[in-house]
Amino acid sequence: MRALILSFFRITLIFGCFTISCKKGDDPDKKDQNEYLYFWDQTKCSDPWGTGENNSNEETSLAVTDFLESEGITVIEVRFDVNSTLDTYCESCGCGTGQRVIVSVAEEDQNRMNRYNFHQ
């Protein structure tokens, strides 16, 4: 009987921990209502911030942030995915790496992002 009570206690404790750690509404991919996502198809070596296929995502993130902030744009977040539409089977600087740079900015920076050919 004691083993049954201990088993029940353990299961309740584990279930409680999972319930607390998985709060509803904690979606890391959702953006704040005042944030806007913009995309840039990364090139092998012709991006305006000077990084390309030989740089790490960390280096590229810092370069993108520095570039945009020097243009008066407040960068909230930079991340990457592999959904670029640029051709990756060529070797010129304008060819793609397969990655997209995803930049989250505030509403007031939308016009500037469009001027630099970022797209939504």
C-alpha cells in the first residue's frame, strides 16, 4: 500500500512539474504586437553589412544589428531560417546561402526596412 501511495505521489509531482513549465501562451515564435518581422535572403558575399557564407550566424547577427542601428533602426531580435528563395547552386556573390536573416523591428522602423529591401 505504501508503494502505491509513493508511486501516486511521484506521478503527481512529475505531472505538476510539467504543467508548471509548459504554461499556455509561452510561444517563443510569436512576436509582440508592436514588433514586425522582416526577411533578407542571405547572399554568399554581397549583403550590405559585409558578411556571407563564411561567417557564423553570430557574426552575421552582430553585423546586421550594427548596420541597421547605424541607419537609425532599432533591432529587437535577429534570427535565421533555411527558407531562402535565392539560387544556392551558383558561385557568384549574389547567389544565396540558403538562409534567411529574420529581423524583428518596432512599428516605427517599417518604412526604413522597406527602403533597405527587407521584405515581410
